[in-house]
Amino acid sequence: MTGHGWATVLLDLTGAEEKAEFMERCARALELPEWFGRNWDALADSLTDVSVWPSSAAERPDRGLLVVVTGWQGYAAAQPGEWDVAQEVFAEAVDRMRERGPALSVMLALGGSDQPFTDMTG
């Protein structure tokens, strides 16, 4: 999947209602290594470590990585505190990569939800 020259990853959270499933979806979508710790610190580290980015981004790191999160509303409703942490992790990773590059952007897709659009690019 590509978006305006960026390497684009779809992180589909549809049906995920527990943190373990959230982390598993992240591991699969982002093609994270087997040793990925499946916790918030490990996710933050992975989002800011180009060496473990998906192959589509690693092949052309100058393009940056766009993570489009879909189906997130169910997880946000089931785990509001954990969802707050997830948003913080995404936002901090975007800020960190803005400072040192390559670019990282995380966007939450609405998909028919009544939730407002959130763009983590700042």
C-alpha cells in the first residue's frame, strides 16, 4: 500500500478489544520482529527504529512511513485508558521522528464512525 510516495501500512483494529490483540495487530501490520515485546515501550521503540520498519519503508527510508489505523473505535470503547496510552505512543513517536527523520505519520480513519478525525502528524 502506498500513499503519496510514503510507505503506507494499514493497522486494522476491527474486533480487537484487549491490549494483547492490539499489540498482535501492530506486530503483524508493522512486520515487527519475533522479539517485539508487545508492550507500550516496545511499540514506541519500534515506531522510532527505522531498522524494524516494514520492508516497504525500509527499502526507501527517505519516503517515510504512514500508518493508517482503522477499526479503532471498538478498542477505544472497550479499553479507553489503554487507547489513551496508544494515542500518546503514536503522537510521541511522530514527534520524535519529526526531529530526526525519516517522517512518520499516524492517521486514524473514521470508517463511518461518529468519532472526530484525529491526525497525529501535528
